[in-house]
Amino acid sequence: MIGKAKDMATIDVYNLSGAKVGTLDLAEEVFGAVNEDLIWEAVKHYRAAGRAGTHATKVRGSVSGSGKKLWKQKGTGRARIGSVRSPIWRHGGTVHGPQPRSYDYAFPRKKLLGALRSALAAKFADGKLIVVKAFDVKEPKTKAFAEALGKLKVEGTTLLVEASGAENKNLELSSRNIAGLQLVRANEVHPYHLMRHSRVVFAQPALEKMQDALKKTASRRGHGAEPVAEKKKPARRSRKAEVA
């Protein structure tokens, strides 16, 4: 169940040893509200775009069999038939069956960014968002990295988010063989990734950069924006005053 985010300001930052090393301020525009409907739409679009769409049925022109007319049109007392490939015959073609197609459709970028903000807020509200100072993996050892995740109290399926421009080969090699673990770059994160995994571990630079980008695209409504003052209509002069 997705929880509702409220009164959030900071989040603790840890190192890979599980020790707290600082805090990170969170923007209200990004982590201040959860729109479940928007998350659902984004996840639905992601899954639809990922469908292969390779299903296909054979029409009467694709099945095997002669095209010769089996008997003459009239005089036999039997139903008229033109070919053994007819859809009403056994082993005949299929009518209006599924054919290869793409299930992808246009999805507004503003809605996608709004869903990403809501997904981040939902993870934080549920206490399933973890921030580490950096993924300082000294050597490509799966066992050592799994122990580090244990110190961070990471359980279940986990999404690791590294900074977009960071080249961390040791992290890639150490995490790829751990079941239920997925590593993505900050610029590749989708609301589907966040909701699919039970916990999300961000590198601090990745979360800071993502927060700044999402903050710029957030609507100002409901986040301290001053209401626009209404223009006062001029007083209507009476007809008697005009005559006088």
C-alpha cells in the first residue's frame, strides 16, 4: 500500500559500513505529495511499451492447402465452398486474429515527471528510501558488497541508483550476481523501477541531481505560490449622477 508523504524535510545519509555520516535536505516540491493515479498510469505505459507484440495467427492465405474449388457451385445439394483454406473449415485460416503490432503509445513528459516525483515521495513515506554517501566499492567482490547491504538493513528486491556520469566498474561487477538487485543510472530511473522494488538505495550525488531536475519541472501550485490578486471593477455610476 502506498503511503501518503507529509512533513518531510531531511533524510539520513549513510556510508557502506552502515554508519550515519550526515543528512540531506529534501525539496517539498519533489517529496511533498503522492499521486497514486499518476503512478499507475506511468507503470501501465512502461509495461505496454515493453510488450513484444509478436503474436500472429494464420489467415486463409497463410495456411497450407489447395485453392482449387472442391466441387461445382450448384447441383450437388451441398453447401457451396471455394477452398479448403476457408475459415469455417477445420485447419482453415483464422479470421480477425491478432497480428504483430506495437502496444506503445504517447505519454506526456510532464505526467512522467510527476509520476517520478510521486514514486520518490511514496518510497520516502514508507521508509524504503536509503541514501549512501557514495558507492565506494574497493574491489569487485559480490560477498563483500552483499555484507555492506546487510549493514544498511537492505532486504528483499533492491534498486541501486548511481550518478549518471559515474564510472563504477567495481559496483557493476559486485552487484550483478545478487538476486533481486538491479543497478541503474540516475537518468534511467522510471517510476516502474521504483515501485517494482521493495527498497531503493540512492547515491547522494544521484539523488541531489535528480531532485534539482524534478524541482524545476514541478508545479508551483500548492507550494507557497502567492495567489494572483483580482482586479477590482470600477464602481458603476448611476444614471442620475450622470444627468446631474
